[in-house]
Amino acid sequence: MKNKKMKIARVEMDLSQEQLAKVVGVTRQTIGMIETGNYNPSLKLCNAICKALNKTLDEIFWES
């Protein structure tokens, strides 16, 4: 499942995939794969992404 909420939050923060990747310590490709639903991130990475985007786990990763 695509993670549109993560992409929207990233764009709202005016961050590129590469910038977010650098902040959380992964590659740009990893961020891209999470957004397209081709990679299931660890809880540690989910937390780092949420912190970088000023969002909660529920806001970014919980399916509605």
C-alpha cells in the first residue's frame, strides 16, 4: 500500500526524499520505496521519520 500520508507530510515540510533520507540515516531509494509501498520500514525507522516530519506514528503509518 502506498504511503501517501508520508509523502504529503514530507512535501508540506518542503523536504525532498534525499533530504529526509539524510535526516533519518537511510538512502533516498529507501524513502521512495516506503512511499510507493515497496518497503516495510522497521519501527525504529518509522519513529525517526515521524520525528523528522513532526507527526505521530498514527498520523503517518496507521491505515484508515
